[in-house]
Amino acid sequence: MSFFSRKDKSSSARRSAGSDAWIRIGGLATRRCVIVDVSTSGVRIVIDASVAVPREFELITAKGAPGRKCAIKWRNATQLGAASV
């Protein structure tokens, strides 16, 4: 996927995704999330409000696939924006 460019492009065109994914925390725990949209600068994710996500985490886009290290750029109660680190 091309949504992990290191360059900040906040005006990047976004592509709707609506796909299931998982957030891996601390190498072990995984939490389900939904990728809402992606761009060359990052990804917007919907999460359960009760899920505590640290500043850096791994995003897994398919079962058995390797995770991508991400850092949160912004968040609210049920969504977060992240970019690759």
C-alpha cells in the first residue's frame, strides 16, 4: 500500500478503504479496527473508544501479514490518524 510515505502531505488525496485491520500493541495484544481511508501520508482508523492505543503501534492489514510500524498523528474518541515510522 502507498499510504506510508514519510513526507507529510496533509492535502493528499484520500482513498476510501472500509477494510478490517488489527492494531498490535507490545508485540502481542491485537485489537480489531477498521481502516476508513488511506493516502500517501497516512491512514485513518476507527477503533472502539475503550481501546487504549499507544503513540506507536503495528498495523496489520491481513491475518498472517507482517505489521507496519505506525505513529499516531491525531486522535479523538473513536478515530485516529497515523503515519509510518
